[in-house]
Amino acid sequence: MLIGYARVSTPEQDLTPQLDALREAGCERSFTDKASGAKANRAGLAEALSHARAGDVLVIWKLDRLGRTSKGLIDLGAELEARNIGLRSITDGIDTSGTAGKFVFRILAALAEMERDLIRERTTAALMVAKRDGRVGGRKTVMTPKRIEAARKLLAGGMTVREVAPAIGVSVPTLYRHFPASVQDAMGAEREGDQP
């Protein structure tokens, strides 16, 4: 089944030329959007993709109707190939139902994979630099050295974790992370050993 998709960037623009071209190409059903190509969430495109089944062909008037960024086009191309849905661009002469078109899809999929790998490599490199410079990801700990010392003294003085946590301004789970039960037991043993 041939499924058409047409898009214009603004509400003032006319979809008629694209829809006429899609009808002439043999599309049984067409979906439309009046939205920027840079916008990722387009209802018409989402509907066209959800309507398409394996073996169908998504037909567009021109490749830039699908999106403005190469990454967006690459990702969409990889998704279509994975779902065994063809892509035909009327004015660009792209048709993935043939051998050359499948080759184009494979290139798009390979580029998408390469982009994901590059992002992963850059992220790993940035994390290594941050670690080397002493920066650690995640939220800053609320357990400052002053709070740890206060908690240690209060626990050694016989208070329970549930009493100490609000006293120093932290949650019970946070306190347990810094003073597991085994440490608390050792503190209790020290207290008992100090008594005459």
C-alpha cells in the first residue's frame, strides 16, 4: 500500500500541490502536517507511521518534507528499514523498494549507528576527563563532613538512626547509606565496652 505524507511549515501555506502529486503517485491514503520540519513531534507523520505496515511504502513529495535535520532523516530511515517499510520521494528520485533504494536505506542506518557510537564515545571521554579532574556526576551529597561527625557522635551517644536523621537534617535512608547496620552495631559495642 502506498501511504502519502505531505507537510508545509505554516498554516498559510497550501498543501494542494503535494497532495495532488501523492494522488498521482497512487497513494491510497495521505496524512498531513502544518508544522515546522524541525519539530520532532508531528501528529500527521506519527499517524502515517502508525498506519504503515511491513511491505507498505511511505511516499513524500520531497525528502525535506520529512524533516530538516540529517539526524532526523537518518533516524527515520533506519526506523522504516527496521519495520520493512519503503520510502519514495517523488521529486528526489529516491525509491527504497529497489536495490539502489535499499542501499540508500543501509547507508542511512549505518550513519545512524555511527552517530550513536560517536555520542557514546564523546560521553565516555567527557566522563573520564571529569573523573580525572575530581568531578563526579550526580547530585551533591548532603552528608557533609560536619554532618557525618555529628551523626557519629549522636549514634555513639545512644540515639537511633530514626532519631539522628531529623536531628542533622537528612533522611533515614541517607543516614543508613553512610552508617550501615554493621557500623551502628560496632558503635553500640564500643558504648557498652566504655561503661563500668
